[in-house]
Amino acid sequence: MDTVNQTTKLALLTNMIAPYRIPIYSILADQFDLLILHGGKEANRDSWSGLENALPNAKVVRAWGWQIRYAKKVNGEVFDEKFIHITPGFLWHLLRFRPDTIISNEMGLRSMIALAYGTVFRKPVWIWWGGTLHSERGIGVFRKVLRKAFSWLADRWITYGRTSTEYLLSLGVKRERILQSQNAVDEERFKARVEPAWTIEPRPVVLHVGQFIERKGVGSLLEAVASLQQQGREFSLLLVGGGRDKQALERRAQTLGLRNVHFQPAQPPDKMPSVYRSADLVVFPTLEDVWGLVANEAILSGIPVLCSKYAGCAPELFASDSIFAPDDSNEFSEKLGAAIAGRMSKPDPGRLKTTRQLGSELVQELNRFVPRAVTNGKTRRLRADYIQESKSAHSATGDVRQKAKGSQ
């Protein structure tokens, strides 16, 4: 029988509990004594409620602090809605919990608090980072200097994927200090057979999921749809989400004379599989996203995806014919037309790592760099399952390659 010698205390600092993080947090809670500190749900996340209850094995605490809401402007126009979290209560909870290691999201005040604690008490600090060269292109001098300091002070890094790793390398972070992970969703939820949320005609149905804000590129999508409908193409457009620009976008659709356009409110996480089952094609026209979980959800639902090149996930998950520039109206219309006509390759689910794979990688890395980490029966079983999963995926890939070779 395996015995636990000592339980490692892990503190995880984040702005809010996001539904897509629940599976990874659950794996961490099974392996460590986990304290999740957060600053509370942001006002534009109405469908993200009661998520603390989904983590029974972790201590989940909202730390004392404030949220400041502001509008990010580009060329004088509102581009995005953002929240600054000022949460000094993190320090109090860290002092009470006395973690053996800390993971902190992003390079802001919470990570400064984490690094201060880690420096004083000689505990390793990991920073979970998602920004890309594109998303961080416009930051000011102060933030550039601050991030350079973070690159020196943080012990280890976890990234959302390849494009986030590229950004850290540009700051001078050594590659061996980075665990390149992936942003992931609960794949089991999207494997389930569910009925469509809506039955829409005519087919095909083009789906957009996301906030109705300028950053998401919905205006460019409406323009591309108008161009194709003027050419006589028949299809439907389904837009699911909420946000400050919803009414303006509804008026724009009317002004453009669009047909078969359906606006639906944002749906809770458990309803999203039904949303994807209502569509034949997903378009992700973002002008800036550090990853883009819509892409993961669509791939897991077996739906083709036309993805903006400004999404952090694009080069990692899609072939070139599925990637486009949303700010190039001609290219957007051309690629959307090809996708509607079925002339776009389906995404490869093999490019997505499973939650179990990602969790196992993270647990193993934490155990490597935390002197008091636990290597118990659960950790070994998790590692064994991951190895078996990796072998199965490799075997399946080999079978496909062998069949392709035999058909030549």
C-alpha cells in the first residue's frame, strides 16, 4: 500500500474561477493540499456562477480587494472591457496558509504579492501566463520594465501554448524554465450526445460564440456575411453571447440587410455542447485573444473552425487553410465562402491535449521543483494513465500514417 509521507501545500492565485479551469484545478486538488485564492467573478461573466462548489477537494477563498472596470480604447473607440483586480487580501491568506509553492496568474499585483512572499520565505513561485506577441504589442514602457523584472524573479512559468512561450522567450526567459501547456476545456462534456439548442434553417449554420465587443471582430464577420449574401449564397448566421455592443451589432445587421441572422444570449457552460450541435461551422474572427477556447470546444464537437490569425491558438491547432486575417475583408469573405461550401479541412483533434495529459504534466513538473512534494499512489496512477493515453494517441497516429502510406 502506498503511503503519503507529507502533503505539499499549493496556493493558486487567480482573478476569478473560470469554468474551463475546473478540471485542471480538480487534478491539482487531488494531488496537493490546494488553496485557490481569487478576487471574485467579474460583472460581465453572468453565466459563471457557483463554480466554487465544483471543487470540493480544494479550499476556495475569495480574498479581500476591489475590481476596477474600465474600457480599453483603440483609435478613440472602445475595443474591449477589462477589469483591474486589486486584491491585497492575497497576502493575508498566504501568511495563514504557509504554502510550499505558489502558482499565480499573469504579471500584475497578485504575482507581485506572490513573488514577495516567495522571496521572504524562500518558496518557489510559478507564473501562469497567456499573453502573446500580438496581444502585448501595445503595452507601455512601465509594463515592459515590470515584465522584464518578472522574467528575472519568477522561478518557473506555465504557458497557454506555443505563442505564449514565444512571448516569454522574447523577454529573455530561458526555455528550460517554461512548461508549455495548453488552454483546455472539459473534453468529456463535449463528447456527450446532446440535442441541438436550436433548429435553424437554411443550412449551413455559421456560428459565432463570444462577447459582443469590438475585440471579438463580430463587425468584420457581419461585413463578410453581407458580401456573401449579396453574391446569392444561402446560409444562416447564429451569434451567441452578450456584451456592450449587442444592440449596435443588431442594428448593423439590419442596416446591412442581412438575412437569416439569429442573436442568442450567452449560455451557461453545461449548455454549450447543445449550442455547437446547432451549427455546421464555427467562425472565430477575433482581433486579439491570448488563446481562444471556442476553438477547443468546436474541435471537440467535431465542427470545422475558421480561426483568426490573431488568436493565440491558431498556429498550434489549425492548418493554414483554416486561418485568416479578419481585418482583410477580401480574405475573410473568400475563406468564409470556401468554408460554407465545405472546402475547408476539418480540424485535427490530435492537436489538442486532454485535461488528464495537461494535469499530469503540471503535477510532474511541480513535483520536480518542490522539495517537499508528494509522490504518492495517486500521483503514480495519474502518470501511468497519462503514459498509456500518450501511447494510444501515438499508436493511432501511426495507424493513420500507415494507411495513408499504403494508399499511395
